[in-house]
Amino acid sequence: MLSHHQIAAATRIGMLTRERDTASACAQALQELARALPLDAATLLALDPLTGTHVQVAGIGYTTETSQALAAEFVTTPWYRNVVRRALPPSISADTEDPEEPGPRFRNGWFYAERVRPAGFRDGVTGALRHHDRRVGLIHLNTESAGTYDTEARHLLASVIPALASFADPVAHAGELHGLPERGAASLVTAGSVIDLPGRDRARVLGDAEFQGLLRAFAGTGGHRLRLLWPVEGAWYRVTLHRHRPGPGITPDAVLTHETPTELPYGLSPRELEVLTRAATGQTNQAIAQALFLSPRTVHSHIEHVLRKTGAASRAEATALAVRDGLLRPGPDHLAFFVER
């Protein structure tokens, strides 16, 4: 039977899911586990969504290099497959390998003999972390005492695995961190790859080659947010780009892209939106005309239409409105004017 102390520790681990600083939450969760269960070493590993390798996000008694090297070996063994398929984390002492499955028991196998026992550990327990029906990492505890992780201890670890999985999942809180609305497609773009967010469709704008150039330019600005409008196959989308913090598989230049379908605000035409965007950079009518291969008179007409449709009293008021509300269709060269820092 679980003690009051153990139940309290499990509750505190669950409450850590509210923390926005997931690195700190991971470290605190391991400390709470150390209070609830005997352990001499522990490692919490996240599954890199791009490479499929395990990355330590918190550890007690394990260096990052050692933990990741051991994980890289462990995932090649039949014992890893045993961990993945079981809801109740298997332990060395319980030795819960399926007796009908051929092969040695873990405590009689090479990994225990060559990696675990020489380190002084006599018992250990490993759980697979799943979040939104995806494998996102591993939790492993070791102790120098034999026979420590009995069924009760394994049930306690199983009870906190959902919280640990939430910490380890590098994209679990991406939307919450940036205050994304519940509706709309969203994707995390990093190092030329796209990571899908749980429960979200992939952003359609990512399929546009010109938009990809804009994304790269945004990542290079060092800014934190950019709001704009973008067309894809005749439809318009309100798009927000957020710089995302690094994590397992998430590089410092990662960009969270969120989109929702929209109509062009105020009844603006695509050309009027383009003229308004260039006006917001401070370009004169003559400069806009040259850039868009229009006559200055045509640009002047577009500006007049923008003022009438938006209700702005002046060109300056219209451009301020555009920047404030993200009524922009910028190119990569214009981002310095609009990125929020």
C-alpha cells in the first residue's frame, strides 16, 4: 500500500505539469521521485522527434553522455521492446519478461552483466513515456540495493509516467507557451524539418516556397514574433510566427507557425495589401511604384482606397494600423520593420 508520503510526491509531480519551464519541472520531478522511491541514480530521457535518439533532460547520478550512450545501446535490445509494450514498468528484481518469449531474462543478459552490475546497481526499473499516443521518452531508476522495485513501487512509477511524458515531449506545450488559440493549424519548423504538433493539422503555408524563404529570414532576425497575412492556392491565412525555445530535437532557430483561414480585412485587395505593407516600411509612392512596376498615380489610388476602406485619417494612421493588427504581406527584406523583439 502506498504511503501518504508517496501519494503526496506523486501529486506534486502531477502539479509540475503546470510549469512552463519544463527543464526545471523535469529536474524537480526526479527529486520528488527520489523522495518517494529508493534510488541512487535516475535519468529522464526525451525522444528527439527528428533523429529518434534519446536525449537526457534531467538526471541524478547520470552524466548526460553516459545516460545517452546507455540509452542508445539499450534500445537495440529485446529488453527495450519489453519496456515499450508494458503498461507497468518492468524491473530487474521483478524480472517480468514474458516467460513464453525466447531469450534470456534481463538480469541474466549481457546488458545487465556489462553495463548495470559493474556500475554497482542491483535493481532498476524502466518505463516508456507516451504522450498523445506517441512514444516520447524513457524514465529509468537504479538502486544499489537488490529487490527494491517491487510491484507497488512499479505502480507508483506508472502513476506519474503521464506527467513525466508531458515534461519530456518537446512539442507538448508549444501552443500553450505562445498562447495559441485552440483553433487553427500549427507546426514547429526547425533545421529544414517540420514537427507536427499533437492535435493540430500541419500549417498549409509551409508548402509555399516563398513562405519558406520568409521563415528562414525570420529565424535569422532574432525576433520573437511576426504577424502577417499569406495566400495559399487562392485562400488567405492569418499567420503568426513565434521563435520557440530550444529543447530535445529543437534547435535555437526553431519557429512555431500558426495559421487560421481568413478573408482579407477591410475588404482590401491583394494589391492594396502589398502597397500598404510597403508603405508601412516608409517607402514613398515613387519607390513603391518602381518596386511593383506601377505608375505613381496607380499607387496613389491604392493608398486612397486603403484609407477609405480602413477608415484611417492619414497614411501614417493606416500604416500604424497595419503594423498593430498584422495587416501585412511582407517579403524577407521587409522583416526588420515588423518583427517584434
